[in-house]
Amino acid sequence: MRIVKASTKSISRTELGKKITDGTLFLSCLMTYAQIEKLRAEKVMFSDLE
């Protein structure tokens, strides 16, 4: 396992904005409520969906 130290270097807002934008990923869930209900009967990582 590689341990990376946090940087204490100051950066501009522009540079920070670019880093945030470059590190942002859009996720979309296309599951319907019916599909979620079907999965409730199966073993899944989440069990408290309402």
C-alpha cells in the first residue's frame, strides 16, 4: 500500500477549480423503482432503501 502525504502547498482558486473539475465524475442511476423492489429479495449491499 502506498501512503501519500497531504500537500501543504498553497494553490490558486483557478488551479483548485481545475483539479476539482478534472477529478469530478458524473454518475447516473438508471434503475427504476420496480428494479429496486426486485433486488430487495436478493442479497445486496444495501437493505434499508425506502
